[in-house]
Amino acid sequence: MVNWRALSQTKQDRIWSEVNQLIKWMPGSRFHHIIPPDPYRVFDISSGMSSKAGHNDVSEVLSDLETSILKAFQSCTGKHDVIYALDWQHDGYIFSPHQTVPKDEFGEWPVPVFPNGDYYFFFYQDFSWGLLGDPWKRTITVFGKELLKAIDKYPPILFQDR
């Protein structure tokens, strides 16, 4: 099975409808607040967008973010479980964190963890936990007890106070 399968438009529309209800998100409105279910934590990721940090620092931090999040996803899922990877206004995917994650020509996942211009959302198959990247607020919100515990176990450098 090839990992990271594109979602059909019908499936993607259904998932976005569920997501918009779950996180009370109204994309396109002036008040595009993301309000995830409790428990959740919001992490400021603006340092990952900083041009003050050296280029190598930023790429190391982003690589660490990807590695840590993948470990957290793996610890919260069984071998046959899947995660939805959603990129606002672009193709969404379904994938297993236990299989190889393909990278594009920029060395990124098909839907990156770090929101570098688009909203990037990841949801467990039953929507009980997820990760929500907001490029405008420069935050990543993690919700769901299980994923929060995994993030504490595998904390990305970007989520730690420096």
C-alpha cells in the first residue's frame, strides 16, 4: 500500500465539514478563530519563521518538529490506524504514520507539519485528537489527551521555551 493517498473530493468535503464543526472554524471569515475541543494547548511557532535565526538553525528546528510529531503520531496510533492530513484549499491525504513518509522536492511531507503559508491540519481517524497549524497566528494547536501526552514525551524544540 502506498502511503499518503489523496482523498477524493467527496471524502475531503465530508471531512472538512466535520472539521469545521469540531474546531468551530469558519475559513474565509475575518474571525477565523480555531477553537478545538478540550484539552488543548497552543504553541507559538514564530521562532521557526524567524529570519534572525540562521538558515541551518531553522531547518534543524523544522526537521526536529517533523521527527517529534511523527514519533508522537506513531505512539498514538496502531499499525493499521490512519491520520488525515489536510491542507486548506489543496488536496488532502490519508496516511499511516507507521509507514514511510514521502518527501517532495523541498524535502517536505505532502502536507507539512509547519504551517508555512497555509493552514495544515492533522486529525486521527476518529477526530479524537489532532494538530492544527495556523500560519497567520504563527501557532500550532495540539488537542486531545492522547496526543498532548505524546507531545510531552517527544517535545519538539520549537514547542519548548528557549
